[in-house]
Amino acid sequence: MKSIIITGGAGFIGSHVVRLFVNKYPEYRIINVDKLTYAGNLANLKDIEEKPNYRFVKADICDFDTMYTLMQEEHVTGIIHLAAESHVDRSIKDPFTFARTNVMGTLSLLQAAKLYWEAQPEKYEGKRFYHISTDEVYGALEMTHPDGIEPPFSTLASSEHHEAYGEDFFVETTKYNPHSPYSASKASSDHFVRAFHDTYGMPTIVTNCSNNYGPYQFPEKLIPLFINNIRHRKPLPVYGKGENVRDWLYVEDHARAIDLIFHQGTIAETYNIGGFNEWKNIDIIKVVINTVDRLLGREEGEDMNLITYVTDRAGHDMRYAIDSRKLQAELGWEPSLQFEEGIEKTVRWYLDHQEWMDNITSGEYEKYYDDMYGKR
């Protein structure tokens, strides 16, 4: 029986991965380890919390002794590591927290897994440490493609995307060039994971993914924040001119990729995961406004006047774009949704789950966990 720790499983991407593994693999034991910081919310997993193959453990991944003891208790054979501080603005204000969680937390997990697995008769056989990272470690790309055509590219399949717009994408061998404390902390953690393979032979895999969107995303992030603000007719703060470009991927497609790579990916390899779906921030915001207005019965575009331009973020990278062709070629993965379809599903989910959103924005969810697990 596989016993898998998924760190950060009460967060946005982590909760989708936990749900997928618990439901798809009833023969696995899934241990969700989450510190329940402000972005962790067990309401994300209400539908599977009573499943017999699921266990939640409130713990800090930086606590080496607890991580090592948990691996012994659960006879852990695999780790899917998603726990991370991930909001760039917060990293600019408080880089120490990002270094602690993203770097020292990853090192704590690596060392605990190393000591536990090396003590087993089979050592690393059948084991796997899978580290989820970000495209932001690569830095930034040129704003436009060689032919001068700009995004969005959301209607193009990957091969057509490259053929039409050139080769200016992040690939697995792109040199690291992080520009924010957040991306620097993730880059450092990536290096530690690879070093544990090269030094000790630990079976590791690293993936770097583009921006995710979808249900259960904490409403400090662009899409859920703006959906909620449009609903309440609050200002929509846009950095600079809104011309920064990001590659967007529906979160369930990312979870499918993680499942596939965990089971079939090659040890010591890196895989990039992206949607071939680039949008300028201002264009994606306009799509969100039109979609929310339409689904709320307002005139489409009625709330464009909520857009408010604010001073740009320090060190704000202009463009990210992931090349996922290695993952497609080796493991057959590709995104299942075009952006227009994915954003429609996403907006509908948030509008249909206003209680979930209100519970977070009011802070009520934190009071509940403080009572149950102690102060965060």
C-alpha cells in the first residue's frame, strides 16, 4: 500500500491534488500535511474528509522532528510537496517568511525523507520525492514574439502556438533568473531537491508550472479577487498598465499532470507544465468582467469602470510563457480546457459558492480553525 504525504493540501492547488488522489486511488493512504496558515482552508476538502484512506495532519514542514516521526508512523513511500508561501507582494514585504517556509521547509522534508528511506531495507526503491515549483524561477521573457504578434493565444493548440509565434518560451533548461523574494526562495528549494538526488541518490522530480486558476483559490489572487470585487462593485486594482503577460492553466489540468508525473515521470527529470494560454492582465480582467456581469444578469461590460490603475509592483516581470512539449511528448499530457471554457466554469463556481468566499473574506474560517487547532 502506497502511503503518500501531500504537503500544502489545504491550499488551492494542493486541495485539488489531495481530492484527486483520495478519490482515484482508494488503495493509497493520503496524508495531508498543512500548517493552516491564512491560505489553508479545510473547507476546500469537506467532500473527502471522512474517506477511510485520508488523514489530515496540522504541522509545519519546517519542524524536522515532526516530519521524520510522521514518515515513520505512516511508512511513507512518496511525497508530493506543494506547501509554499506563494504571494509575490507578501514576499516583498516579508522575505524571511518565504525563505523559512520555501527553503528551510523543503530542506526539512528532504532530510527527513532521506533519513527514513535510507534506514529501510529497500532504501530508495519504490520511493519518490516530487517537488512542485513555479515558472517564476526563470525570470522574464521578451514582451512579444519574434513576429511582433501579441497575446492572447488562448485559441491555439501547442504545436500551432509554436509554429505561429516562435520559440520564446521557458523550457526545462532555461537558466534560472528569479526577480522577487518569492521566486528566489522557490529557485533555492528547486536546487536543494536536485542536489539531494545528485548527492544522495534520492529519487526526485521537479515541475515548474504557470499561473493556475479555478475553484478554491484564495481571494488575494487576481481572478477570485476580481470576481468578488465585481460582485460587490469594488475597485479592480491593476498594476501599471496591465500589460504584463501570464500563461494560465486550469487547476484540475495541473492536478492531472501531477498525478501523471508522480506515477510515470522519469526520476531526476524536470517537467514544465503550462497551458499555452498567454494573456495580458488587462485582457484577462476584461474577460472576467464580461463573464461576471453576464452571469449576474448585468449588462456585459457594465463594470469596466471598476478598473483602477495603481503603481506597478517592484520587480514585476513582464511575461512568462511555459513550453510543455516535453511533458506532452513523453507522457501524453495536454490541457483539457481552453481559457474561455475554464473561466466560465471558474466564475460560475465562485458565484455559486458565495458562502465559501464570504467565510474567507470575513475571516470566519480562521476563527473556526483557531478554536479547533489553536492560534495560527
